[in-house]
Amino acid sequence: MESILWLILGLPLLTAALIHLGLKRKQPIAALVSTLSAAVGLILTLLLVSKGETLSLGFDWVNIAGFKGIQIGIELDSLARGMLLIVTGVGFLVHLFSLAYMKDDSALARYFCGLSLFMFSMIGIVLASNFIMMFMFWELVGLSSYLLIGHWYQKDTAADAAKKAFLTNRIGDFGFMIGILMLWGIAGTFTFSELASYLVARPDHSVFFLGVAILCIFAGAMGKSAQAPLHVWLPDAMEGPTPVSALIHAATMVAAGVFMMARFFTSLTPDLADLHLIVPEFSSQTIAWIGGITSLLAALMATQQDDIKKILAYSTLSQLGYMVMAVGLLDPEAGMFHLFTHAWFKALLFLGSGAVIFSCHHEQNIWKMGGLKKTMPVTSLTFLLGTLALCGVPFTSGFFSKEHILESAAHRGQWALFGIAALVACLTTFYMLRLFFVAFLGDSRSEKANHAKEVGPLMALPLIALAAMALLSGYEFLGGKISPLYKPFEFHPAAPAFIASISAVLIGAFLAYKLYGNAKEDPLAEKSLFKIFRNKFYIDEAYAKLISYDQDSVAAFVHFFDELIINGLIVGGFTRAADGFGRLFGRLQSGNLQGYAVLFGLGVLLVIYLTVFLS
Amino acid sequence: MASLNEFLFVSGLVFAIGLAGVILRRNIIVIFMCLELMLAAASLTLVAFSRFHLKDGLPDYNGQVFVFFIITVAAAEVAVGLAIIVALYRARQTINVEDLTSMRG
Amino acid sequence: MSILLILIPIAAAIAILCGAKAKPTALGAAALNLIPGLGCVFCWKHESWTFFWEVLSKPSIHLSLGFYDGMSVIMVLLSVIVLFTAVMSGKCPEGREKLWYSSILLIGAGALGAFLSTDLFFFYAFHELALIPTFLMIGILGSGERKEAAWKITIYLALGSIVLLAGLIWLVSASGSETWLFKDLLASSIDPGEQTGIAALLIVGFGVLISLFPFHSWAAPAYAAAPAPVAMLHAGVLKKFGLYGLFRLYPMVSSGMQDWLVWLIVLLLCNILWVGFVTINQKRLDTMLGNSSVMHMGYIFLAFAALIHAGSFEANPLAKPAAVVLMFAHGISIALLFMLTDTIRRKTGTVELAELGGLAKAAPRLAFLFGLAAMASIGLPGLANFSGEVLVFLSGFWGYEGGTLGCLQIATILALWGVVISAVYMLRAYRQTFQGPSVDHTNSEHVKDFGPFCQIPAAILAIALLVVGIYPNSLLNLLKEEPAAPAPTEQASH
């Protein structure tokens, strides 16, 4: 059992090292090796899931006398098993898809090396047994993301996007590390399994500072899961290849923040119903509101985007907001369940968009597509299924998970958040159907769309598999067994959650049909309110100004001050003083014989005075 | 017979004249001559002290013997100094002390 | 045996000056040094590693060499690795092989002597040995504003050394110890009133050598102008001398240092944040790296501040291991960065960020190694610097029990912002140099990638970073040991 776990963790790393050191020239072999290792990972994970065991193990990473030490360890429970299945499952399907999508790329080996490195890092996060190990793999996931977003680094936009992603994540990591350190002080341990017992053993720990520590740790989740205001990197990350967007920026890496918070919260107390006793109100409220605001902001921005990947990216942001909101409502089960269903249908949507982009010869503007339902039937059908799941149409998996979250909000009396969640559901239906109507229905709007053909089996198979999961993963017979965390769903037709979600879907669908059912161009594009949405609330521009005024001008000022005052005045001052003294005493060497004679005489007088009259 | 003070006064005067000459004159040969004047004044002082400080009724001959040493050393020094001056004149064509300042710095 | 580590480079330097073929001799000497250097990791407790010879009886100074404790072993390991790679890197100008290689060897000998010495006087003296070859190399064989840089670094460091020497002499006389040996000094104690003054002199003296703010202006111009091997050795190894000295002498002046704790924290935060901002504003790769090396010294000082705050090595068991691991990691990573920057300079003719771009297309191996070194420098886990940095931050929060954050904790939080700052400047530089479209002097006709021979030193350094990053216990196990056995019986009478 242990060796299976270490194998799942270590195999992708070995693959990445092998590709980098030996297979850089033999690109197709590299691609196959990587896909094979992903397949092995999936098979082993299925084995683990079927066994359903729980265990922890580890070895010493840092061992210092007088200090408990840091371990590299594995904590396997249902949360880890479910997440592992998501990672290896979506990962393998993405590897398969990439074999076809990236086959003409000149740096195929580097791509697959990056994918394997990512699999290693993500599995590390999932299996981590303590915060420091999770932080380590957290940063490694950031590195893999940097490498993959910047895969086509010769393009300025891709290189900039990769840098932006890494730096935004770093800011989150800054908060994360502070939180870990504070938690270490308060609780006395990093290890998840020990947190609850250590906290119980310190009954007089400061609740306020625990809340601050929780918020700081959440900052890491904000960076990784792209919550506002650290959300700006995710849309730009679409510069990477589409399979990368599917795996990393939809299903797994961005979900790591939610996973981490779920792991954290489930470790704080053995019974989740007691969570509100440990986590202070201000922390959980902040988390929930940040989730809600991100969700709303992203949904508004998505309504006016024209790039198919950008629409999906904002929708991911919005759904992540839902998950974070659930965590903030101290219902990690709802959050993780939504993460689970979201992973499948979002990966499906991204891979579907990849298929569309591939067929339309790298066209990404939805207004240049159209009529794809006739030319790409399999893709259209699976894309439709994914869209329905995302909108939360009844009987799809998304419906069940969204219901859970709405239930949570209603159950805890958080009606403002409930309202936001319902509004976002409406907006989600609106912009997703806008995408579907414009890109898939109607007549083709450009030459490229005319020539689109259905994709081959390597690309179609993952789509079909994911569509099946998108439909079925919400039900208890499937999701209940393998979802990371699960609460059974109780269906009440009269519950406010159900009413709200059904009405949201219906209103959104109606508006979308009205505006975009037969549109040739976007009717809302010129309205000033929608221009704000289209321009992403000008947040990117604001950040650019902020960075240039706060960081770069401060840096320039500090540099100037350093050069002028410290280097110029002080160090230079010493130099000039030494120089001046030298010149002053140099004047004594006048070369004038008689001057020397006078000094000589004065010196003699001085000596006589000192020896005769003073001693 | 003049007393000690008068001898000292004379020798002091001669020393002062020599010192003034060394400091103020520009011709190097004149400076040299003034240097000799100072030596002579010092010798006079020594002899005066020797004559007026009696040891068991006789002059203290130490002073007079020292004067012989001074005269010898002065002679050697003049020889070397004049040789240097001649070499200096050959190199610089001048014996004006104000023009000989290349050791400045 | 330890005398060999010092004698081999000195003998090789003399041989080169007397006419032996420079490059093979230097390479052979450095490789020869590498064997005992790496081997000592396994058997440094053994008697054969100590050397003891009385030089002067009043004051009692001995040429006493050996490994005082695990910290010395790790520093010696760092020195031999960097010396070996430094000899292999950089391009010696035509006809100047003698000066080039003999200087590198002498600098290496000085560093090794300082870390191997268990006598305070020779500890100081060996470091001074390394100053003059540095001056010659920067002044004669450097690039850019080499003459000003050479004068600045030499005089600045000499002034710092004078202050340091005053502090050391005061230390020895106040301690009442009979000899200058570490074991005798550390066994004696100093009156707390005097400790404050001594601690001030030591902080200023060692601080100049470590480029503590505000004594840091010498570092960036010197590293920018220096030839690659000198930059590698100085930034990688010689800078650590000051920190090594502070940690070594700390037990003698612990209460004196306590009086200066707040000042030290302010200065180290300036190192991280102030110099961090200066680094962001740099427009050239070499000055950026020089300033970044100044910035990273702040983290090691944070570990030292944590030690001072706690009061003794036992009270904060993380501080010294954190500092030692970070010293090793930083030395290797900055050496690798300077080596690769010099390679960029030679291949493209410039290190101005505005003139570079898209280099990764033409030189992918160079891009990979530089990326590895850059990621190490910003503290990516899996590489050595992270292991050191995480231990430093943990040592800053040692003893925090929840509740209001103390002065040291706030300092650690502010210092943590440094990881964002270092990511900003490193990634900007990497983006500007290697990514994006190629420009004139970085396209494939102009630039050829690394050859296999040049890759060897870079690979060695990269492997060192990976080993310590993946398994820090490899270094930490060395620190667990007690100080080595005392020197054998003296050979001459007092």
C-alpha cells in the first residue's frame, strides 16, 4: 500500500526528469512516456479508491535537535482519495487530448515534461500531511503553471502572462507563509492530523489570532484559486495551450486553494458541525464574502468577453468563488463536492473549446465561429452537456452541487450571500448560453468556421468520458462514493434553494435567447455599463498603475537615495574628506628650501621647550 | 674683560644674523655663508662658556675641544655642500633658491 | 590533512607564478582540493584533520587548523565546490593566465584557511590574504568601471577589517584567555559592560564584510566589474566569512549583542527591503545580482537576530542550522548566477536588460540553468535556498505562542515580503533576457549554446542545489555533532 502511494507521487517526477535529461530530441516518445505514466497513475489511484483505506506515513525531511522536525509525509483519507482521482483522471484525459492537440508543436517534449512536473506537484499537494510540505508543493505547482503558461515564450503576451501568474501567486504565498508560522505558534504543530488535538490541549489560545492566522492562510488560497483581488492572473493564463488551461486552470491547480482550506478546516475539529466554535466569525465571514464578490465580479465580466477561452476562464473564477463561499460558510463538504463536479464539466468545456479552436485553425473569437453544431456534432453535444452542467440544469451534476451551496447559505441565514449566489447562477446561464448560441448554433460566421471538421478519436474520447462524468458525477451511486467529501442530497421542491436555482436558469436562458438567439454581433457591446464588464472593471489597468507608482517609483526613489546619500554623500564624502586632508598636508611639501628651514627651526624650539621647561 | 653676558650677547647676535640670512636670502651661496656664521656663533658660545665656567680654577676645556670638532665638521660639510651646489648649478643653471622647488608635492 | 587543503592552492599559485602552465595547474589543484574537501564530510572528526603549530608565544598565537564544528565542515565544503567551479568558469584574457589563475587560487586558499582556522588571529589573517588578489583581479582584469570598483571594495573592506581587528583584540584582552584559540576563548567569559562595546565593533566590522546596510555600497559595483571567478568566490564564499565569525564568537558577547538587537533588526530589514527596492530598479543583470546578494544577507542576519533574541544556541535550536544551510545555499546559487551572467556577457556582448531578449531560443541549456539558479535564488522549494529560508522564518517565530506578535515576529513578517521582491526582479530579468522574441545579438546566428565542457561547473552547482534542496538533512546531520576534539599536545613551550 505504501509503495503504491510513493509510486503515484514519484512516477511523474521520474518521468519529467527522464524527459528532460534524455528525451528532449525524441519528442513523440517523450509524449508517449508521459501519457503512459499518467495512465499508470490513474490505474493505481482507482486501485486505492476501490480499497478505500486510510493511512498516514512519512519520513524526516528536516531533523534538528530540540525541534520537532519537518516531515515529508502522506495523509490518505477520503478527501485525498477523491482529489487524487480528480487529478489523475482529468490529468490522464488531458494527456491523451494533448497527444492530438499539440502534435505539431515544436517543443512537444518540453510540454510533456511540464505536464509531468505538474502532476507530481499537484499530487504532492493532495497527499501532503503537513502545512510545510503542502507549501513546498504549492510553490512547485506555481512553477509548473509558470512553465506551461509560458510554453510559447517567444510570444510577449505568453511570457508576460506566465510572469504575472507567478508573481500574483507569490503574493498569496507571502500571506500563506505568515499564516502557517502563526498557526505553528498558536497550535504548536504543522501536521494536519495533529491540529485538532493540539488545539484542544491549549484551551486558552487566542481566538482572535487564530482567526488572523486562518485569514493569512486563506491568502494563499486567494492567490492559488484566483480570488479577488488576486484574480488577475487567471484570464491571462489562457495564453497557455488549451489542454493546460483545462487541467491546471480549471480542474486542479486553481482548485488547490479550496482543497487546502477544506483540508485545513476538516483538520481543525473531528466533527464538522463544531467548526463554527473554533473558527471565529470574522474569518469565516471574510472568506465567504470574498468568494461571493469574486463570483459576482467574474460572472459580470464574463458576459461581455468574446474569446471563448476567456469566457470559460471567467466562469472558472466565478465557480471558484462559489466553492470559496461554501468554505467560508463553514461547509467544506459542499465546497469540495462542487469542486468535484466542476472539475469534470469545466475540463470538458475547456477541452471542447480546444477541439473547436483546433478545428477552426486557432480562431478563438466566438463571433468568428458559428454553425459548429452541424460540422462538429460530437463536440457540440458534449459541449452542450458541459454547459448544462455548469448552468446547474436539473439532473446534471452541477445542479446537485450548486443546490448544496445554496442550501448552505439558506440554512445559515446568509441571505445576502444566497442572493449573490442566485444572481450568479442566472448570469452563468446567460453567458454560457450566449457562448453556445453564438459559437455553435446559427450559420458559420467566417471562412475558418466553414472548414471546421470533427476531431479525431484521441480528442473525442476524453470529451465523451468527461461528458459522462458531467452527467453522472452528481448522483450518489457515483459521486457519493468517490467525491472527496460528500453529504447526501435532500430534495425539497419548495426549498428556497431549488426555487432560486430553477428561476435563475430559466431567466438566464430566456435573456440569452432573446439577445443572442440569432445575433450577428453583440447587441450590448456599445452600452457603457457593459463596456465596463468587457474591460474587466479596468482592474488590470489599476494594478499596472499601482505597481508603477508604488513599486517602481518607490524602487527608483530608494535607488536614487541610496546612490546619492549613502554612496555619494557618505561613502563619497569619506573619500573626498580623505582626499582633502591629503591635499592639505601636501601643502607642507612646498619644495621651498627656506620654508623647510623655518619649520625645522620651529621644531627645534618646540623640542627644547618640551624637554627643558616641561619635564 | 667683558663678562659672560656680553659674549653671549654677541654670539646670539651673530647667530640671529646667520639665521636671518638662511631664511631670507635667495642666493644659495649666501645661505651657505650664513650657515657658517651660525656655526661660528655656536663656537663662540662654547668658548665663552668654557672660559667663564671654571673647574678648579682652570677653564673647562671640554668646550674648547668641542669647537675643534665643530670646525672639522664644518669644513667637511662645506666641501660636500659646495659640490652639490655646483652640480645643481650645472643641472638647473640657477642658484636662486626660489627657483629650485621640484621637490614639492 | 587540513593543512593540505590550504597548501595545495598556495603551492599551485606559486608554481604558476614561477612558470608552470597556468590553466592545467590550477584545474589540477582545485580538483585535488575537491577530494579531501568532499571526503571530509564523512570523517571530519578524525585526528588527522587537525594541525597545530605555535607561531608566537606572547601574544599566544598558533597556526591551528581543524574543524571546530559542523559549521566549519559545511563552509569548507562550500569553498572547495565554488573554488573548483570558479577555476573552470570565466574566460581568461590572452596572456594574463598567470595573474588570473594564481589570484583565484590564492583567494580560495584564503577562504579555506579562514574556515579551517581554529585560532582567532589566523581566522582574520587568512581572510585578509584573500583581499589583495581580489583587488588585483578586479582592477586589472575586470570590466566596466573596474578601477573605481577595485579601489572602493579594497579600501572599504580594509577599513571594516581594521574596525574588526580592534574589536577582536579588545575581545581577546577582555576575555582574559591565554591564547587566541577558539576553544580557550569560548571557555572564558567577558564582563557584560565591556560586551556592549565589543559587540558594536564586531557588528560594524563583520557587517562591512557582509555588506550589512548601510555598509553595502561596495558590493554591487565590485561584483559588476569583477571577472566571473572572483565574483563567484567573493559573493559566494568570502562574504560568508563575516557571518561565520558572528556565529562563532556569539557565545562570548551574547548579552552585549542583546543591547544592539533592535538596531540589528532595523538594519537587516533595510538590507531586505531597501536594497530589495534598489535591486528592482537595476537595469543591468550584473548590478542586479550584486544587489540581490546584498539583499539575501538580510535573511541570514534574521536568523542571527533570532539567536540573539533567544539568548543562546539551545534556546533557539533553529537559528544556527538555518543560517548555515542558507549560507551554503546562497553561496552556491549566487556563484551559479554570476557564472551564467558572465556567459551571457561573453555570448551576446551585453548585460543591459534593455538590449537582451529571447535568448532561450538560441541557448536553451543556458536558459534552463539560469532559470534553475534564478528559481533557487527566489526560494523555490526543492532547491537549497528554500530549505534555508524556511528554517530562518521558523527560527524567527520560535517561541511565539499565539497572542500579540513580538518585535522579532513582525520583523520576520516584513522580511517575508522579500520573497515577493526577489521574485519580481528575478522574473523580470529572466523574462527580459530569455523570453519574448529574439533581438539582434541574441539570435541563433550570433549565439551558440553552452558546450559540454562549460556545462560541467554549472551542472556541479545545480546538483549541489538540488541535493540540499531535496534532502536538507544531508547538511543538517553534519551540524548535529559536538565541536571537534581539542588540538593535540603543543610542540613548543610557551
